[in-house]
Amino acid sequence: MDLGLKGRRALITGGSRGIGRAIVETLAAEGVNLALCARGEAGVQEAVAAARAHGVQAYGQALDVRDRDAMEAWFSTATQQLGGLDMVISNVSTRPTERGDAMWREALEADLLQHVRLAELAVPVLLTGQEPSLLFIASIASVMTQLPPAEVAYGPMKAALINYAGQLASRNGAAGLRVNAVSPGPVFFEGGEWDRMRVSKPALYAAVSKLPALGRLGTPEEVAKAVVFLSSPAASYITGSNVRMDGGTIKTANF
Ligand SMILES: NC(=O)c1ccc[n+]([C@@H]2O[C@H](COP(=O)([O-])OP(=O)(O)OC[C@H]3O[C@@H](n4cnc5c(N)ncnc54)[C@H](OP(=O)(O)O)[C@@H]3O)[C@@H](O)[C@H]2O)c1
């Protein structure tokens, strides 16, 4: 199947590691020119080089997506570098470091508001793009009520993000913009959240590893393939969806 992505233009937040990095490489392999960001400069440069190795234009900038001014400046630069935008993938999550009220405010900023700000910047530009798509990376934590204490605010923010994606889909569908969410289950990669859990909380890691019906954690590449398909013209009738990609971790019938 031809995804119809060659020469298209994408912006990805958090493209230096894990799911975001796999999305960058999968898009580049499909011939997509792209811009990415992350906080660490070295990771950004490495991901840009990996994308360019596929023969596409790739640009990167080190910034914190919670910094409104830095985001606005990067968005404007990236859009100019790419000559417009056809796809935006809002991928970043940042674990809170605070406790109590401060943790909830931090989670609101890290897992909801920065996505909303990016969408507000992106929608007008996407509406001038080709078969445009906006996609948010959510999580199955959005529907889980037995979350580890460190994720008490993360799940509710991801649930809000899915609702917001649906609202944007309703509002912008007639103008041709598709908006979707992808909710991964536990995804393992070296240096990622579950690699850290494997070492710091082996009992929790062992329990979580048994949850997926497929009997294993997912990979960033598996999530990236679905994200790239949903962002492509091949998914032209899919909007307002939340695609759960969890290897059968959540055991409900999805009516
Ligand atoms: N891994 C899982 O099991 C899993 C499961 C369900 C959902 N998800 C979701 O999938 C998405 C990606 O998670 P991941 O586990 O693949 O990767 P991750 O380890 O959370 O890193 C994500 C990327 O975002 C960047 N980043 C983090 N905070 C940032 C900030 N404030 N500003 C700019 N860039 C930032 C990181 O680079 P820097 O650190 O250099 O900034 C990295 O490139 C998140 O939305 C997460 O909630 C993950």
C-alpha cells in the first residue's frame, strides 16, 4: 500500500527518543521532510542526522515544549524551513517531579496545555496543507483506574487530551483536517520508562509484562507504524479516533 507521503511535511515534538524517534525514522523512510524538537541538543542532532540519512530534509531544535515563547518561535521557524505543514504529531509527555497540587499543575502543563498550544498554532497552518492530519500521543492510562501512584495525574490528562482531539476533529473535519489520538500500552525501549522500571521496580515491571494478551511489551516501531498510517492520506476516512495500541492490555470490547 502506498501511504502517499513522499514529499509531505511533518512536525514532531519529542523526536529524539522512544516512540517519537521511531516516528521520525518511519516518516523519513516514507520520504517525508520533517522538523523535530526535544530538550537535549545531542539527541536532536542525532535524530536529524538519522532522518537525513533517508535523503529527506530534516531540521531540529532543542527546546522545552512547556516554554510557550520557545515553542512559538520554533513552530514559526520549522514551518518556514519546511515551506508549510501537512502533518503534526504531538508526542511529548514529561513526568512530574512535584507532589500534591503542584504535581497536578505540572501534569496539566506537561500533558495537556502544551498540546493545546501546539494545536492552536498548527491548525491554521495545517488547513493550508495537503490532506492534513494532526495526531496526539495519548496512553491507555487514560482509561485505567489502577494506575501507579506516579501516574495519578497522567491518566486524567491523557483522557482530557483524547477528548480534545475529538473536539478538534469535529470542528475541523469539514475543512479537511483529520485529528486522531493513539493510545499506546507499555512500550519498551532502552533508556525508556519501562527500562527504568525493569531496574528500579522489578516486581511492577514483571506484573506489567504479563498484562498484554500478546505476552510482551510493545516496541516504538510498532507504535510508529500505526501513527504514520493514521497521519497519511491512506487513512483518509479516519478522524476523531483514539487507536488503542496495547497488545491487548486493556481487556474490553471496543464498541
Ligand atoms: N513508553 C511507554 O510505555 C508509553 C506508553 C503509553 C504512552 N506513551 C506516550 O508516548 C509518548 C512518548 O513517550 P516515550 O516513552 O516514547 O518517550 P519519552 O522517554 O517520554 O521521551 C519522549 C521524547 O520527548 C522529549 N521530551 C520530553 N519532555 C520534553 C519537553 N518538556 N520538551 C521537549 N521535549 C521533551 C524527549 O527528549 P528530551 O528528554 O531530550 O527532552 C524524547 O525525545 C508520550 O506522550 C507518552 O506519554 C508512552
